[in-house]
Amino acid sequence: MSGYGRWRSRAWLSGAALLCLALQACEEAAGREPQYMVANGNPDRGKVAIQRYGCGSCHTIPGVGGANGTVGPPLEFWSKRTYIAGEVANTPDFLVRWIEVPQAIEPGTAMPNLGVPEGSARDIAAYLYTLR
């Protein structure tokens, strides 16, 4: 990808992140905790997928047996977080993309590409948003 193409991609991500943060700030100012719905995501299937893909070997994830890894950050209170990997707003679309291909969000990240298909990524994201 050319320098301009990379810049355009980053500019789009930055603009989308700012919009999401503004919407989140409005909800919080109104005294409501942001609510995230993941289209076609199922938290129960997500919990199973988290175990299947071994997410708990690197992360501590509440409610998932054996998920007590310390390599990556703990994922408790996920729904209250503002950013994903310090790069983009914590929104369902960005989270699904992060789970599918983390390097698309943060090139060079230590988060491995586990080959999680979109459906499973949506389910995992739906589970993570239950963590309040």
C-alpha cells in the first residue's frame, strides 16, 4: 500500500474513532453506560469460542474457565473500555476486526492472528461486551 493509501486508511480510522468516542461521551454524560450490540453475535457461543481459540492462555477473562493468562491484558470490564490496543475506539466493528486480524488495527502487535472467522469473532465480541 502506498504512503497515501496508508494515510487515508489511518485518517478514516481516526475519524471513525472520534465519532464513536463522541457518541460514547454523550451516553456517559446522560448517565448511561454505553451499550454495545454485536450484529449476529451470540455471547454464549462467544464463551465457547474463547475457549476453542485459547484466548485464556494469554488473557484473564472473567467467566471463562482456565482463562487466567498474564501475557496479554486482562479483559475484565471490557464494555467500559474506551480503546482497543490504544489504537481505535472500542466499538463492535473495530473489536470484530481486531479479533479477526489484529495486525490490521495495529501492525506489529504481539496479538497473534489466530484465524478466527468473522462469525466466531462476532460471538467473542458479544461475550466481551457482557463484561461490565
